[in-house]
Amino acid sequence: MTNERWLIALDLDGTLFDHDLRIHPRVAEAIRRTLAAGHVVTLATGRMYCATRPFAEQLGLTAPLICYQGALVRDETNTLLHLTLPLAITREAIAFARAHDVHLNVYLDDVLYVAEMTPEAEFYHSLSPMAPVEVVGDLLAFVQREPTKVVFVCDEAQTPALLAEAAQRWGRVAQVVQSHARFVELTHREVSKGRALLLLAEHLGIAPTRTLAIGDNRNDESMLRAAAVGVAMGNAAPEVQAIADWVAPPVHAQGVAAALERFVLNEAGAGA
């Protein structure tokens, strides 16, 4: 039987925090009050579990986390979902990256593997410094099992063409998303943050009508559509704002706090 708790899923980059990776005190306090009121808060991100867990610990979150765009849902002791990218697609992506001189990240067992430490790998690591990186040389020879996902990292100007090429090549057999101005990701074709959110709600005994999702990028669209209340950040892409039930202030104006105050904490005047 369901109860009246809310399940709130928060994207990280561009939603919970900006490029500095710092959670504003107002946002942290709103999350603390939400938890104290008996609601459940999780993080829903493209990041690795090991790179997401420190933020959950900082905020006092204990619910399973949605990582790798929804390919992995787990906490410290249990894994609710883990969908992996077929090995054949992985090898095609590695070969494509090599042929087109595009950097590729491969994620296996919550470790990031790269062929070499390129400027693109350094850039990625600067955004996710908690993520372990292993340089293995020949990725084709190294990868013998299905990874959780792969990520192409390129210059921002190259992303639209790379996204279109990836969608054409693998869009029918894998999930292809842009998660950052410089990132194009491939995961199992059934992966989405929206699916993971509903799975977690069922696991926790929370009705879908009591789910709220907050995000800013195209990879957040599925969970904004799946949630009873989908909130886009004020800094979100226009396409994301267009499908949202409400547009919160941007990340630098603590939009997550405004959304929690408006929809969960019900504070008078919040988000006005």
C-alpha cells in the first residue's frame, strides 16, 4: 500500500549545483527539511555511483541512487537495477572513436577506463574528481565484458554532429543522449532516468502521483515526463522547459530550494 510521502529525484550538474560542485546552503537546508518531514530524496545523474555517493552523504540521503542515466539504481548494500551496454555496440563505439579521433570513456564496475589521459579525459575528471580513472591503452583489447555505459567527449562545437551520427548509428539499439555540452553517451536501449524513478518509487511503496523530478538537460526529459511533477531549472534547455510542469529559478538562484518549498514544503510565497 502506498503512503503520502513524496519521492524527489534531483539531477546534479546544472540542478543541484553549478560548475563549482558546491551545494548552496539554502538548497541543503530545503533538502534537510524535506527529509525531516518524512519524504524521500534521491539523486538522478549520469555520474558514476562512486562519484555520486559523496553528495548523497553530504546531504544525508539514504535512498538508493539513480546513476549512469538510470542504468544503475543502488545503495551501499543492494542493487535494484543494472542494465549494461551490449559488448558488440561497445566495441563499435571504441572503433568509431579511434577512427574519428574522438575521446571515449568506458565505465566498467564503477571504474572509468580510457585509452590515454587526453585533454578531454582531464576535462571530464575536473568535473568528477571523485571518479577513479584507469589508463589501459588499447580499449578494444581491454574491454571483454559489457560496460555500464560509454561516453564520447569532444569539443562543444562538435557535439551536435557527433550526437546526430551516434543516433543514426546506434539509436535503434542503444539509448543515445547528450548529458553535457561536450558529452554524448551510449547506454542500454531501455535506460532512462524516468524508468529508474518509477522503479524506485515502486520499491519504496510510493505512488507515482507522489513523485517529483527536477532537472536541466535533455537527459532529464524522461524523468520530468515520468514524474507527477516535472520541474525544469531556469537554466535548462528550452526543450526541457517546454515539457515541464513548472520552471524553477536557475541553479545560481537556488531553484531546487524554490521547487521543494513550492511543491513539498508548501511555504507561503515560495517560488513566486
